[in-house]
Amino acid sequence: MDNVTHSLAGLLLAESAVRLRVRLTGAEPSPRFRAVAAVSSLVAANLPDADLLYTGLGGDRLRYILDHRGYTHTILGAIVCAVIVWSAATLAMRWRGPQAATRDDTHWLFGLMLASSLSHIVLDWTNSYGVHPFWPVDDRWRYGDAVFIVEPWLWVVSVPALVAASSRLGARVVLSLVMLIGLVLAWRVDLVSTGAAAVLTTGAALSVVLAVVLRPGARVAAAVGGWVTFTLVVFAATARAHAATVHAVRAAEPNAELLDVVVSPLPANAVCMSVITIERSGGTYRLATARVSAMPAVTDAARCGVRDGGSPMLRTSTRRSTSEVRWDGEWTAPAVELATLVRESCFALAAMRFIRAPIWRAAADSMVLLGDVRYGGGSNGFTDVRVPRNSATCPRAVPPWTPPRMDLLGQEGS
């Protein structure tokens, strides 16, 4: 999930904590507590992305895909992040003397920091990039396959309530600009249809009205309810798209083994989905892409936009499309090629600890370009790595994540 959304989640959790405390105690917390809670919650909601400080340096793509959303994106890592921010927030509260922070203040801050830090893991899980939250007990990736990585609806439902709750002009201006920029981009980028942009703009207007007319407690409850409602809607829509895709694959290839279905909705759109299928027919590996409509009576799949970054290695699919599933591209190769590559190249095995929708091609000097079709794959995307066919040395400090495609790698990938 993008850091704007993480920040909004942190601020919304802080305001929710304040309103809950008022409801339970009958007294407003001090302005100092409110300020420290808002700032520290925003930091805690983003702190798991501190791994970018070392994964983003040096331009090493393999290191990036292995270490980003790594140890800090686990439940254990989130707890550590929460303790760090809580300690700093408690010191800030006591800066003017012990009387500046009550025991209740520190208790509420700890609970808030824990919720904010864990929210980062939950939000990152909702999209198709995934997390492995249960490390070190379980090293497998977990994918929500439901929410686009930059979802403007989450901005629309939360920003007006946060603007109304803030007493600082600078914060109100920044938050208002965030929503305005989100709406402008929705009207201008190709990924968002005109109809989706119009519905989003209407939703923004309604959100503003609710923020103005509702009392503080009801206002934040409406914002949280809108966030949760949208998330549940897209989860239901992607589940329907997943089922439609499985049915379409069974109709097209009755004997194919369907290993995985990667689903990602278009931004601001709970109807149109981008889908990748991972299949195996005998010894042949097949990857196919499609557009799927969760409501074909409303929007035909052919009218759903195509996500940017489609791999140039894909050829046009020959499968029969319907109003529900529009097949776009496909790619096939002997499955043994990938298993052999991973067995003989520890760099390839390392890359496969992240890659979920693999695609590969020969490159010069006994190298192989290995990529993930979720993010382009073969088009110089950030997941495309050049690995040697045979490697005498291995990359250092490779994390233990279980390869998502163990079903293709067999014992060689263990």
C-alpha cells in the first residue's frame, strides 16, 4: 500500500482512539496528547517501510524484492516498531516534566502505536504484493488479492473527517490537497474509467457533507465505516472475479492444473479486475492474463481498462472470451526449465523467493532474465533480474521466504 494511505490510516486510528477515550472517560484528552498521538500514530503506521532505507540503496533489484516487505513487515517486526515509536512518544509527552503525561496517556499511546504499526501489515496484505506476517513461525507469503496498491476511495472516505477533526491550518491544507490531487489523478490517468472517476467524485462530495454535519464521534465512525465497507466490497468483488476465472480456465483447458489466480482490481473500481493465471498442463507451464468483470451486466470485461506494465513477452491469447472474462495474453514454456534453472543457480532460487507469476527468457552471456508478470515481467520492471544459468557463488543474507511457486519448483526449490 502507498504511504499516503498508510499515513491516513495512522491519523484515522489516532482520532478514533481520542474519540473512544472521550466516550469511555467523559473527558477530552489534553491538546498535547492529541498532537503526540496523531504524529506518533502516523509514524508508526509507516515505520515498517523503514526497510526501504537499506533495500532501496545501490539499485540491486534482487536485494530490493527480497528485503522490502521483509522482517519489518511481520507481526513481530510491527510490535518492535510500535515499541520504538511508543518510547519516543512517551519521552515527547514528558519533555515538559513528568506531570505532562499521565499513566493513562502512556497506556493509550501504547495501544495506539500497536494498532497503527499492525495496520501497516494488514493494509499491505490486502493487495497482490503480499506479506509474510507470521515469520519466524511461517515463512510463506500471504496475499489478499483485493485492494489496488493506491486506492483513492480510501483517501476519499477518510480525508474529510480528518480535516474536520484537525485544529491546525497546515494539516487541514495538506489533507485537503491530498484528496484534491487524488480526484484530479482519477480523472486523468488511464487506469481509472470516466464512470469510476464520476462515482469517486460523488463519494468525495458525500464524505465532505458527512464530515460537516456529523458530530466528532459519529464523524470518525462514518470514516472508519466507509473504509471498512469499501474493503469488504472489493473483497467480495475479487472473490467473484476469482471464481469466474477458475470457471473460464476449466472451460478452456479442462485438463489443466490451475496453480494460482492473481487478482487485482483497477483503482477506484470494484467491478473491473486484472487477473493472472498460473497453470500447468503435463510438462507445460502456462501463464495467462485477462480482464474480468465482477458485474458483466453493468460493465463488459472488454470495456475494463488494462493495467500498465503488461509483459512484451506475452502473445495474444487464443482462448474464447466472454462478457465476464476477456483473455488478453499468454506465455508457455517447459516447466522443467524453471526447475532446472533454480536447481543450478542460487541467484534464481533467491529471486523465486519473491516471484509469484514467473516469466523468463535467455539473455546474453549465459544469463537469464527472470521476472514477475504482476509487475511487467520482461519489460525492465523492478522485479526483472538477470541471473546466471549456473552460479559458483551465491547472494549473501538471503531471507528464508518460501518460494510462492514451490508447486513448480518441487524439491529443487526447497
